[in-house]
Amino acid sequence: MSPSRGLIRLTPPLHQLLTHPPTTPQIFRSLSHNPTFNLALEHHLFTTLPPTTPHLLLYRNTPSIIIGRNQNPWVETAHHLLLTQSTIQLLRRRSGGGTVYHDLGNINYHVSVPTASFDRDTHAKMVVRALRRIGIPHAVVNKRHDIVITPTSSTPPPAEVEKLEEETPEGTRKVSGSAYKLTRLRSYHHGTMLLDTDLRNVRTMLKSPIKDITRARGVASVPSPVENVGVPVKEFVDAVMDEFCVLYGDGAREMGVAEVAEEEAMEIPEVRKGVEELRSVEWVYGQTPRCIKETSIHVPQLKYDANIYDEH
């Protein structure tokens, strides 16, 4: 029986799991909604657990904007709006990819596996199967490895088709974006899932007023039409855990689910250090790739044109 369908058998405390790491697949669920803590926990599990042990981490965050490792916060966000409020945090994660908005209507999933068996589509397809399991038959992976919902007016993709190699139909909406981190021994795929997110914040806070006049090094986000899946959090979480168990066998069932409390995990020095680094101005802004802002001025009365360059 999978963890979500019967009595969830909790594992030993986190410090014990990390002192005596499991050799079978493991599921972790963070009980915290602190985005800085969850990103630090994600990194600590990735670097501490044995590279040969697949693990799944699920968590939700309070309102926050998470930019990719090699992105520019001024180009990727409505930074001027972030400065005038205190409810949405700005953070830089350790993986690549584009900028995302998190809130409690969004679920974040992370799967780490040995690099030798890593594939960008494996766990996106796993999540597609989870969505179809709970009644979202139009869910499918697109060519960019995102999870999308094709129009409900169209015929759902066949059950055996979990990824569309051709262009998706008009009216398709993105519900999950992905990012990756690859190292020599282990790699991970993590993604978001829009269940009941405030889409007004997605559209407003991820729109930079200077994007068109800035040439930035690093990775640029690719905007896509988005929508919420509209299923309860528990239903989605249960389905993803079930599919993880199916994918990695009975080992995950036997291991159970480790529920991680922030207070417990913050006793680990490496987690505390990770939180401090992720909060720092040096990490959020100091890691920004070089960029050039270019503005043109035309003064017809003086027959004068000028291009102004500002390099950072």
C-alpha cells in the first residue's frame, strides 16, 4: 500500500535519517511554508543523502518570487513593486531556469536521482500521471519539458502519450515549470504546480518595465499563458507520492514519509548556513550577471538624438 492510500508511516526524525541515510527511495514533506528555509532544506537533502538514493521532497511557500541561479532580478520581476511591499519575498535559487511565483496555492516538488539515470522528462511524466490519476486527462509534457493542459474542448492525449513532440494546440495553458541541477554523481528536477495560485500576482510581479531596454547576460524567462489546475492540495500531493512509489518500487513504500519541521531542521548547522546565505544581499543581488540598459532620446526641436548606455 502506498503512503497516501493507507496510514502514513512516518520515518525517524530528520537528523537520524541524515546520520544513517536510507539506501531505499525516500519521501520528504516540509511542514514549513518559509521559502528561504525550504530552499535551504532542498539543497541540504540533495548534498547530504547518498547519490544513489532517489528522493522526493514536497513543500509549499508563502508568497515569494524565486529567480534562477543565473538571472537578473530587475529584468525578471516588477522590482519597483517589490520595493513598495513587504508580503512577497525575492529569492535566488541554486538551480537554473526561469523565474517563478510561489504562494500557498502552488506546490513545489523536487526529485533527486543518480546522474547516470537522470532524464529531464522522467519526473515531469510522473507528475502528468499523477494529474491524470486525479481527473486531469488533458495534462501532458510539452517540448520545453513543462507540464501543460491542452484545451478541454479538444480530445485528451491518449493514455500512452505523456509528452507531445509536436507543437501543443492553441489554447494550451502551462501549469508547471521546471528547473534542473546536474552534478557528477547526482542531479535533480524540481518544479512548480499551479493549483490555486493568485494568477494576478503571477502576471503583475513577473513583468519587468525595463526588460525591453536591457541586454542581460544569463538566462531569460520564457513567458507562457498559465492557469490553475484547480484540485485540492492533499489530492495532488497524494497522487504524486503514489506515482513516485510506482516509479521507484516498494522501497519507497517501506521507507514511509519523513515530515520535516523547520525548528528541527534548523538545528543542523548546514541548513542554518544555507538559510543565511539565501537571505543575503550578496546572494540575491550580488550573483546577478552583467547587464546593459540602453535608452534612446530624440529631441526634434534641437535635431538631436542620443543613445544612453548604463552598464552594471
